[in-house]
Amino acid sequence: MAEKQLESTVAAGAFQKQWFGDLRRNVFDERLPYALIQADVPFELFDLLGIPAISNQWWSAIISAKRLAPPFFDAMARDGLPDGLCRYCSLGMAATRYREAGAAPWGGLPKPSLLCARLTCDCIQPVFALWAEAFGSELFVIDNPGASDLPPRWWELTRHDWRKLVEPHRLQFSIQSLERLVAKLESISGRQLDRNALAEKLERVNRQEEIFDATRKLISAAPLTPVRMTEQIANVMATQWVRGSDWALAHARQFHDEVAARVAGGVAVCPDERIRLMWVGAGMWHDTDFYAAFEQSHGAVFVWSMYLAFGPDGYIRYGLEDPMAALASRTASFNEYLHNPPWASEWIVHQAREHRIDAALVLRPASAKPSASGRLFIETALEEAGIPVLPVESDMVDSRAWNPEAARAAVRQFLDSRVLQ
Amino acid sequence: MGSTAITALHSAFSDTFNVLGQDSRYDRNVVVASWPSVPVEVIRAAGFTPVLACSGAGATPAADEVLEAGVFPERIRQLMQAALTGRLNHVAAIVLPRTSDTDYKAYLYLQELRRRGRLASLPPVVLFDLLQSQGQDIAVYDSARVQDLLVRLAGLGDKQVGAADLSVQIESGNAARAAARRLAALRRNPVRVAGAGMLPLLGARWTMPPGRYAELAGDALQALAGRAARTGPRVLLAGTPVDSTVLHVAIESMDATVVDEVSPYGIDVAGGDIDTAADPCAALATWYGTHSITARTPVATLIRRFEQSLADIDAAFIVLPTDDARFGWDYPRLRDLLDARGIVHAAISGDPAADHAPIQAVLARSRGVQAVRHG
């Protein structure tokens, strides 16, 4: 595994492990509630009602990064679940339903008080239904209306004009859905949601994402990339899962300051940087070394992934007189921002230009149908913008069909033939 | 008269989408929907003829350039192919429901292709944002979406449309549903019609004017009711809902009969009647939200529907094509239910016309079970 170049990355990893250990102790020893939720469910509501929440995608990435996933996927296959079904959203479920098949990280998940998912992709409902059944826990679903009006350059509207981003009927429905969720969480926690505290929380999330925005600008403007993409992700996501907390704000600041010091000192990931790469799609968690594999041979550095950039562009909401509406406006269109035309391709091309990207690698996961769709529009838009694209056929968390050497050879050939030409 | 009715019903099921693009005067009165979770009553009330996109055997080279491989079902590929080759240029509108990810993404793709200038002549594309989870907020939301669809479609024509028009369509639609239920009864105890013949008779309900459908279905019923009972294994199709008879033909070439399929083109075309006493938009929203078989039908609803089909079944096939993202998750539950009842079964993921072996194996086992049961 590539060495960690930033102290904040080490601190982020240690925090997550400690946080998870504390959560297990609290659940087992103190019988306190916790929730298992999809990444796009508003964590803020759970936090304010004293119910810590674990992200399905985070847990899936942890299992995969620790190379513990294959036995669970094999168990799914033995149970008759087709190989073509989404792996990313189901690995956590598999580690519970087939717990005897392998070892989950850090002792595994305790039984949650609630599972909660937005019905973005068609697979979410059946996967979470199986997961809830395996735990014997309740499932709360939030339906997901489709967007019919997608104004251009969404990232310029999210902060101040967020009401223009979501059609009124869809926004109203999303608010009602979150209110139903609040009622459910209140019944679990025995507390009442403090609306002023919600506004304060969202203010703090804004502060955190503003720091990420400043960090993004440091990285994009620096002559040479100061921090590896994998370390950007580790710092950002550890913070996002507990966003708006004291630790999150302090850590975002620590990460920013460390990046700023590296930029000021002229410290680069790869002093011989010649090619600036972007990674389009979710992380390939089972082989994160892949992202540092072309630094020595080609001076090729991954500068950008969606994880740092999406925080400031997707989360910041100014004008918090109605905090639930602001929160609903963020929640309502996650998939459209990141996967669907025209929003995803338009934003990614914009980000590529901002970061002076020379070439893009686009993840093509065969099993994750939502992530697999929309990518042809993204690839076409990047190519039309003069940015060569290499599709990478891989799953985010399932390494069983992944050939690391062949994949690296394909990238080297791509860099030689299409980028260094 | 009966054979004429059967021919007309089969044609209404098989040909309505394929003939688009041949006569612009006919096309102007057509609204194309990608799945029958779009209320045909609304389309008719607005003065248009509903036509449903469907799977076909034709190649889809233009669609394959813009749709990712292994993600979109055949019916969406055919719809996109027709749009990209100009066959839908003269229809009044294309309506895509939110009831699967691929339908929703097809809506976004069509809009984007238009924005990029590749579909400059495409008619209006409308998203019908029907949600299928449960709750009062869902019912209110869906009812408003039905109203919105009616307003949008009515705005495309010169017809003044109101609630009374919807009520008329609901009432005549209920009569057609009743006729479909009578036809579907020929599939059980005894089985008088092969599934490959029955599916089009039922599926035509979506696209044919309801009064005409009820009349022809009645004629077909008379012609078919006297047929000799079919013997051999009785088969259920579940998993990804079928919208063609390809699998029926393959199964029935081996002396079995498909007597039910969990699909909006089978008996689910009829379902229960739509409430005529309620507000028509709310009644349609309730019916389509709860009865539509889609990728977003709640798990419990699908399983319940499946369980209702298991009486008098000898074998089942779970259809799981490679583009499936949803129905495969139910496989362990369906398998356990079938095993508990001693019903032989198999998953079908490839082309049934090309590979008969898994079908043959299951049907052979089901005949063995039948022989033991009946001495």
C-alpha cells in the first residue's frame, strides 16, 4: 500500500477506527441505538437525535479495502443471487446475511435499531429488505421522485438558489419524507428535534464544506499536485460521515492547513508530475494502490475524484430560514448530480478544466447498474472537451474478476498512446 | 368470428409499436409509453391512443451507441432505437414512468440527446413520476402526478378534458378488466389455452379501446371455452416481468403450458377494478401505484403476488436477464417458497429460444413429480 504522506490521513484513519469501536461498545454495553443508512440519507437528523449512523457505502469500502469481501460474494452466489447484481450496495448486507462465510472488519456490525435508505436505484429496496430481515431490524424507506427539470450548471445554483434546483412538488415531497423520518427517529430516541439546532448544524456543515472548497482550490491551483487523491478521499469521507461535528470541523481545518503548507513549501506527490489524471466514479476500494501506480513510470498523478469536489458543490446551502427545506433540496438530487445527464457530464467537464486535467479514467462497474449508466455521456463530453478517456472495467468492491497487472498495463498503454503522444 | 377476434387482439398486442413511423396521420394520435404503469385511461381521456414500447427481435444499433451494455432492458433499447431512427417523430408524446431506474434514465437520455441536437424532431417527452412505496404522502403525490399528466397530455391536443372524461375511461376500463379476467380463467382448471396464445389476448387490453376490447375478448372467450383441456406441466413465470411470448413458446414446445406470469401483460392486466366512487385522479394513482408490476413494486407486494400464483403449479421459471438489477434479489425467497411446496424450478438468464436445456430439465422433473402425485 502506498505510504501516507499526510499526518491528517493517519489521524482520519485512527478516528474512524476509534469511532466504530466506541459505537460497538455503546450498542453492546449501553444498549444505545444506532442506524445503518445509505450514504445519501441526511446524517444530520440522526446525529441531532442522538442516533449515530453508519453509511452502507463506507462499511462496504472498509470490508473491500481490507480484502475481506470475496468470501461474502461467494456466499451470495451460493445462495443463488446472480453475479450481475450490484455489489457495492450489497456487500454490507452479505456480511450480515452470510456472516459465517467470512470475517467482517473490527468485529462486524451490531444489530441496528433502524435501517434507512432512499430508493434511488431499483436494487436499494430489496437489498435493504434482505439486510433488515437478517438483523431482525426495522427498515425505513424514503421514496425518490424523478427530476424532470434540470437547469444547466447546477453547481452555481446549489448555494444560494437551491430552490431553483428542485421542482416545488418534489421539494415539498422530500420535506415531508424527512419529517416522517424525524418522527421515526424521535420515537426511537425519545427526544424531539430542535429546529434551531438543525439550522446551526447546517451552518456548521457549510463551514466545513467551505474549508473543503478552499482545499480544493489549493489543489487545483498548485503547480504540482500536493496530495494524493486517495488521501483526499480518506480525509474528506472520514469527515463527511460526521459532518458538522467539532471533530469534523477541526479535521477539515487540519487537512486544509497541511495541504496549504505543502503547497507553500512546493511539496508534490510526484515531483516529476507530467500528467494530471481524474478518476470518474466511486473509488475502487479493493485496489487503492492502483491510484499511485503510474507516478514513477509516467509522472501521472490522480488529481481529482468526486469526493472532495462534491462536498462544497453539493452540500453548501445558504439561506437556512427553513432548514428542513434546505436539507431536502440537497437530498433530492444526489443521483442526478453524480451519474445522470446532463448534470454529471457537465460538472465533470467543468471540474476537469478547473484542475487542468490531461486524461480521465472512467469506472465501468458491470454490476452497479446506476453507476454504469450515464457514463457514455460523461465519456463523450470529456472527449469532446479534448480530454482522452480510458474506461476501467472493474467493480468498486468486488476484486474477484480484477486483474491488477493487466489493468495497469492497459493504463500505461493508454498514457503512452493517447496522452504523451 | 372468434378467430377474427383472436387475430385482432393478437395484432393489438404485437403490432402497435412496430407500425409506428409508417403513417404520420395515425402517429399523431398516439402517445407512446415505455411500460404499462402509465395510466392508459389518462392517455385516452386526453384524446390519444396508447401504444406501449415492447421487446422485439430487431437489432438496435443506434440505441446501442447511447445505452450502456447490460443495463437497459430490450424494450428500452427498442424505444431508443425507434426514437433515434425517426420512427417516433410524429407521435404526440413519449411518456416514461419513474417505476424503474431504466425508464427514468431513458427519460433523461432522451432529453439530453435532444439538447445535444441528436433528436431535434423528437416529440415532447414526459416523465410520469409514479412512486410505489406506501404512505399518505405517496398517495397525495401520485394523485397530483396523474393530474399533471392529464393536463400535459390534454395540452398537446385541442380537447377540453376534465374529471368526467377520466371517469368515463375508468368505467369502460373496468368493463375491459372484467372481460380480461373472464379470459384469464381459461388458464386454470382446466387449462384450455396456451400461454403464448393467452398473453397477447390479455396484453391487448392496454392498447385497445376498452369497449372494443371487451367485445373482442367476449368473442374470443366463446371461441376458446370449448377447447380441449391441455395436459402437461403447468408453469409459472416470475422474476423480471415478461413482455413477450418468447419464453412461452420455448416452454410450450415441450408440452407444458404457461398458466400465469407475474407481469402486467398477464392476468395483472386486469387486477381489481378501479374505484369509481373516488376522485378519478386519486383512484388511478392508487390502482397503478399498488397494482403495477415494476422494478419498484414493494418487495412484500411482489412476494404476495407470487405466493397467490402457486396453487396448481407444477413448475416455475425465474426470469433473470443479465440487465436485471432488481428481481434477482428476490430469488432466495422465491426459491424457498417453491421448495417448500415441492414445485420444481430454475432460473432463466439466457435466451430461451437458443438454450432449451434448462427448461427441458425442469419440465422432466416436474413430470416425475406429477407422476408420483397422481400415481
